[in-house]
Amino acid sequence: VAMETVSLEHQIQSVQRHIAFLKKEQKELLHDLHLEILRLQKHCSELTHDLEMKELEARQQDVLDRELEEKCRAMEAQLQEKEKDNLELRKELQHKETLVAALRSSLRSKERRFLEELKRRSHRVTILDTELQKQTEAAAYLS
């Protein structure tokens, strides 16, 4: 009986040492798990922050893209308006060039008529001058 009691005491002590060892191991494991949870929470927070920053950048980029698209549409509309204006100006220029050509032609025609008239009058003046000279000589002779 005494032997059994000693054996039981040894077994109890052994079980208590095992329980103490398991408690110590469990405590260390829980501590390590808490550290891992904290590390994972920190990593999760960093990833969440990174994701929020990327989403913010994406939203900002979307806003910039929309603004650029609006500016492009406005510039395209202005370009179309300018092209329309240019077309109208080209038509007007072509019309004015036609008028200028017609006026030049008319001016050349009038200039030819003026020169012909000038030549005719010059010839007439020469004839009258010759006649005047003859009459002057005749008057001088008669005087």
C-alpha cells in the first residue's frame, strides 16, 4: 500500500509537471498567437490603407480622365466651329478673288479705251497744232 501510495504520488507529481509544462506551453503558444494576431492586424491595416489610397488615386484619375474628356470634346467642338468659319472665309475669299479678277479685267479694258482715246486726242492735238502753225505762218506772212 505504501508502495502504491509512493507510486501514486510520483504519478501525481509527474502529472502535475506535465500539466505545468502544458500550461507553460499553452501560455507561450497563446502569447505567440497574440503576437501573430497583432502582426496580421497591422498588416491588414497597412493593406487596407494601401487599398484606400489606390481607390482614392483611381477616383482622382477617373475625375482627371473625365475632365480631360470634357476638355477634348470642347476642343473638338471649337475645332469644328473654326473649320466651319474657315470654310465660310474661304468661300468669301474665293468670291472676292472672283470680284477682284473681274475688276482687274474691267480696269484693263477701261485703261485700253483711255489710252486709245488719249492716242486719238493726241493725234487730233498734233493735227490742230499743225493747222495752227500753218495759220500762224499764214497770218505772219499776210501781216
